[in-house]
Amino acid sequence: MSTFGKRKSYKKNLQGNFDIKISININGEELIVNTNATETLLNFLRRIGYKDVKCGCEEGACGACLVILDGKAVNSCQIFAASCENSKILTSNGLGDSNNPHPIQKAFVDAGAVQCGFCTPGMVIATYDLLNKNPQPDEEQIKNALNGNLCRCTGYVKIIEAVKLAASYMKKSN
Amino acid sequence: MNKAKLKWYNPQNFEEAYKIHLNNPLIIPCAGSTVILRTKRFKNEGFINLKYCNLSYIKEDKINNIIRIGATTTFNEIIEYLKSQNYSEDSFFGILLNSLSSAASYPLRNRITIGGSLFDLPIWSDIISPLLLTETNIIYNDDKNILLPEYIEKRKKIPHIIKEIVIKYNTNIQYFTQRFSLTNFDYAVFRFSFSYSISKDFRFNYFNCAISGTKNLIFIDKSFNEQFINICLDDEESLKKVIEKQLFGFSSDFRFDEEYKEQTCKNLLIESIKRIKN
């Protein structure tokens, strides 16, 4: 399916009737926001301003929309926002910003693992999820953890270097 | 159906959940939502959120070789459990671990549930062929149970919500599984799994094969399996003869035509049998 068609469906979702009220914690902020029955978590987050969550394939293949939902990395395009009542969500901006970057974000910049940057928020979230569970992953474990994240600019070499660098930064900061 | 009219229901226990569905089968259960959203299937009147029904658990009875898995247990939760048990690669749990680990990507496996996978049973399902090699019971509604092959056939005719999956496994036979897909993170084009036992002179005295991804979703044929009995693993010609003459019944799709799938499946099956000899 063409990307054009997808964007059209995304815009259509923006015009829906948002009649379901949910309370949700996003990046530490308690919110009560309206959604509708079929709005995905991805469209919901972008609609209310979390544009760091990227809209890529919308079928769970590219990982650009990755967020941490109740402690687990998930593709937000494959989840209904209405099912996330009382959930905790962490997006890449919730980790840190340009003034105060998270060690993972700093590592991606330092390793030159960012080209167009579209896949980066998803990569950062996947790395965060991996390093939380396994602070010193080997290359194979990094590749496995990132196998749901596609990058169309790089050859993944810099990204894998960034994850290793992030592991060392996090070790130092701990 | 107007999307705006869809409603969400948040039952606090399983009984409440399946009664909502029985009252109106157009209100469908939603666990991980991965199949519903991938297939954009909104021809229903509402969703039942199974989040609060406490159906996420794994209970194993190692004395009787039975494992009970709650319907909303995610693939990653099962993977973590199986990894902690150190089962051998050629055991049933070894191939189940292989199948679950190769299904979709890591973040998707945090959402894909075993109950949802069986309820929706997509053609790319990675778990159906291993499960068909064991005595797998589906427990649904008010503790009714049905064997997996019968469930596959009747599931669309019975309004139901899966409560748990009960697997009685056999530790005296060996298992093998393999998938075919474009890339390792892509959905499976097909997956075959087989269980077998071999006599001292390397002849099959038991063989059972299940293939998913075919036109009818699965291929199981008792007479196909019986032809392997007494064939020696070294007798490549006889093995090829049995496999080559069989039609598994694949259909063409936008990636591969049916003949290509048939022949690839046959070649991989022959290769796999050669591999177990070593």
C-alpha cells in the first residue's frame, strides 16, 4: 500500500468523534484525554502533541512508533488507545531532551547513528528497553533487540555502535 | 459498521467477558489487538478489553506433562518461561520456543497473545503447527473444552472467548520445526513442524507432520505420515518419493505462487529430515 493512502487514513482519524475518555500517564504526566474506539495509540499520541512518536508503516513492521507501555516496548500503531486506560507510557522525549539528553540519546548523537532521524525515537526506545533488561548486551543480543526497527539510511553499523556506547555511558552514570 | 458507534467494554472478570460476547457475538474480544489492527477488521459492534480478566499465567505440571497457559499470556512471557526451563532443542518446548521467538519482532511479541493467535488464527501463524503435534485443548467460555484440530474447524461457528490453552506433551518423541519467510522479521509464508521417533536401526517408527500457511490454513494428513513408518533415514530416495508425490495445497499470493511454495516446502522438508539424521 502506498504511503499516501496511509497518511489519508491518519488524517481521517484526526476528524473522528472522540467520545471515550481515558486517564493515562504519558512521560510522567497524568492526563485525561478523549479518544475514539478505533484510534490507535500512535495516532492518539501524535494528535495530542507527542510528535516524537513517528508514523511509519502502521502495521508493526518498522518500529518507528515504539513506546514503552507499562514497562514493555510495544508498537503503538498496533494498540488501540482506548485499551490503554490507566496505563503508563514513555516516549523518547520522556527520556530526555536536547538540553538534558538521556545517555542513550547522547550515545546516538556521539556515535553518528542519526541520519534523517525518522527511525531514531523508535531505536532509542528499543535500546532503552534492551539496556533495562540487559545492561551489557553483546552484538547478537543488540541485533535481536533491534530486529523490529527499520532504518532506511544507515547500514545499522553506527546504530549498533551507539547501543554499545549507550551501555558504557549508562554503566558510568550508574 | 460506523466506526464511531463501536464501544469498548472493560469486564473485571472472565465470566463477565464471555457473557458480553455470547449476548452479542459482534462484540469481539481484544487482547493484544495485533491481528485486529493489522487486518483492519472493524466489522463488529465493539471490543471486549480482556486486560482485567487475569488470564495471563503459565502453570506447568511436570509430573503429568501438562502445561496450562492463560489466553492473554504474551509470546514474550511464554518465551521467558521456556528459556528459564532449559528444554532441549528437539523437545516439544524446544520447537515451541523456536516458533514463538521467530514470530514477528520483539515489541510485537510483547503484545501478541496465545489466545488471540488461536482465536484469529492468521495464515502466518507460527504457533499452530507445533501445537498440532501435541494434545492441545482449548478451554473456552464456562470451562468447555475442545481439541485444537476440532477448534480450528469449528471456531467461527461457536461464539466464544478462549480462557486457557492446555497442552499435554510427550517427552518420549523428538520434534523439529522450520519456517519459511522473506526475512527473519517478516511474517511466515509457511511453517512445518514434525514429531518423530526412530528405532535403533534408524527407521521411523513414528512420524507426524503439520504445515501451516496452506490454502486450508493447515495441512495434516494421516496417510502422508503413515508412509514414513519403517523408512530408514538413510533411504533418501524413499523419503523423497513420499514427499514429492504429496500435494500440501498452498495458494498463490502477491509474493509467491503456489508451485514455488509447494516445491520450497518439499525441499526444506527433505533437508530437515536429512538434518535430524546428523
